[in-house]
Amino acid sequence: MIETSKLKLYLVTDPHLCASFGLLNTVNAAIKGGITMVQLRDKEASTKERVEIGRALKKILNDSQIPLIINDDIEAAVAIDADGIHVGQSDENPVAIRSKIGREKILGLSCETIKDARDADPALVDYIGISPVFPTKTKSDFNAYIGLDGISDIVNATSIPSVAIGGLKKEHCGEIFIRGCKGMAVISAICGKEDPCKETKLLNAEMERVLKYNKMVL
């Protein structure tokens, strides 16, 4: 299960973008800025390396009550005792994943189409990641960009809470929430920035403004 408010400002790490500031330093700064969830995503790392990084991340996240999600590595997620795992459509079946991680852990699933969302089982999947909204250098294994209109179509196809990702910036906050997402996942909007804490605070402030203006509660 997941508190949908945890999806509001979801940071997905990128080892290359975070290199100059440092991955742990970036996450630490983003915690101070108000992120609500963190996903460790490193396609080039080995499971052993992900476990090492994940354990370091968990230490700095423990007191914050911010969930740690591992991207597409069940073995690492279990070894770290992470809060959950996020997988794509071509990864292991959610039924098998759920049997390995148990009922208490969070399971996120990427959805690029209406069919993906309709096929997702609410009894197994806690949230869906709608992607990619816009072109982004950090994701290339997809069918097509869905755009802002595509968000609405996918949100309306399922009862599972959703978070949008893919080239999103501060100016997209309004569209994301108005179209029904519970949150926005970002990479380059925080990772690689000169001041990740400041950028996170700016994102948070805009989200709060949008939610208050539209009288929305996550």
C-alpha cells in the first residue's frame, strides 16, 4: 500500500546527472527541499553496486519517512529492505514480483498506453508511472511520447494512483494535477542542478500553489 501524498514530488536519481554534486548529496538536498519519494535508478550498476548505494540512501532517508524505491532489481530491493520496487512493462510479471516482495512493499509499474493501465491489477500494483510525457535523455526504451493529453487518457483508464514522468518541469505542475495524477516524478529538474535544494523548494511551492488554487487534496 502507498499513501498517495507520497507520490507528490517523486525524485528519480540519475548517476550521470548527479555526478557533479554527488548522488547522496543531491538526495540530501532534495530531502531538505521537500521531496516525498525517492527511486534509485541506475541501469548500468550491478546488483551489488545498487545494494551498496541503496543502503547508503536508506540511512539518510530513514528519519524522513520518505519511501525508497528500487528500479527494476528485485534482488537489490529485498537485500536493502527498500520500501518498494518499480518495474516496466517488459520486466517480471507483477504477480511474481508481489510474491517475492510481499504485501507490505510498494509496487510501481510504468504504463505508456491506455491498455497498459487497464491491464494493471489494482490488487497487485500500488501506483503507475505514466511515461514518457515529453522527450528526455534519461529514457529511450519506450513506444512514443504521450504528451499532456495522453496523461488524461491513461489516468481515466484505471483506478490506480498515478505519477507522471518524462521531461517535466515546474511549469507543468498545474497540468499534471488537473489531469488527475497524484504526483510528478522528476530527474533533470533536480539532478544535476547547481542547487538541488532550491530547485526542489521551487517545485514544491508551485505544487502547493496549484493544489491550493484548485482546492485539491492528494
